[in-house]
Amino acid sequence: MVELSRRTLIGAAGAATLLPATGAVAAVAEAAPAPSAGGKTTLTADQALALLKEGNRRFVADQPATGPISRRRRLEIAKSQAPFAVLVSCSDSRVGPEQLFGRGLGELFIVRNAGNTASSREALGSIEYGVGVLGAPLVIVLGHERCGAVAAATDVVAKNASFPGSIGRMVEPIIPAALQARGQRGDWVENAVRANVRRTVEQLRTAAEPILLDPQRQGKVKVVGAYYDLDTGVVEWFE
């Protein structure tokens, strides 16, 4: 009953967003503005977020935006890139960031790993590169429904499960979220998915490295969490 209620609310929220887009968001829904003379996006964090929300609205309505993927676009970005968002996403094959946000080549700097964490040097360094070097004003941490990596973390907590190869080490950073969500009302895995997103967002908002912290303090960069519902296609934002 709790899960049904949650889904009903999400569906209602999704339906509420299926209104015609208006104003500046609709005008730039097909392609983000060209980069500045300095080679970085001219979008603010709020404008970038509005583009992603509009893209998901169209995706849910089966009217997906067509991001720039032409030969002309490919040649435009062949020698440089100016993404307007860094997206930390799960590797799950059912989660296609460009598709569910209606974006094209050179617009999203995507950091993917099972469980959408930023615990490894490679993941955190990639995020810092997207913000500090490429100039993206927005960082999205995107979890999703029925995440296998998060389910594995709950199995470690509940059953003392172990996994072969490097899978166990990959799951380790998610275990604190599984512990935090244990005993909460509702589905344990789904609660842990949300807790994992929030923990990663908090990590990036309080990261020790100035390359990520300073632009946030200056109001130039935002870090936002989100949850993708595999069944409805709706992205729920944690703002």
C-alpha cells in the first residue's frame, strides 16, 4: 500500500508536468546555446536544470526532444566540448541519460558506475574535471528504481552476502545508505536508493577540493539529486 501510494503520487506529479512548454525553456529545448568565446557553456545552473526537466517532460509524454546529433554537430564539437551538466548516473542499461533528458552530443558529461557513487578517485576526478575544466554549472546525481547495486548493499547488511571479484568493493560505498534506510517505512531498496543519492550529493557539496567547492560557494555551480522511475519514466528531483 505504501509503494502504491508513492507511485500514484509520482504519476500525478509526472502528469502535472505534461503541460506545453513555454518561454525560454521551450525555445532552447532542442539545442543548448553555443558556448562562450572562452569555450564554456553560457547557461546558468538553473537554466541547465530547466532544460533537463523539459527534456524529461517530453520523454514521459512520448514526445522526446531531439538533441543535436547531426554530422554538423559532430564536427562542431570534434576539437572541444562545453557540456552544460555533469551527470553522475548508474551503469544500468535501462537508464539512458541522453534519452530520458532529450539531450545530444556534447551536452552532458556523464560519469557512470554501478550505484552512481562518487567514492572512487576516478569518479570524483571526472566530476571535478567536468566542473573545473569544462565549466559545467550543474551536477546531477541520478539514482533509479530497482538498482541492483543498492539491492546488493542491502543483501550485505541483511544476509552478510559477499560478491566475487571487484563487485564487493564496488558495493561497499553504498552500505552506509543501506544501513541508514534499514527499518524505514516502505521498500528498503528504494529508500536506500534515495539515501545513496542524498549521501553522494552531500559528499559533493562538502568535498574537500576547492575545484568543486569554490564555484558552489560563489553560486556558480549547483549539485542536485534525482531519482528515475523505470516504470513511469519520470525523474523526481531532490531540490
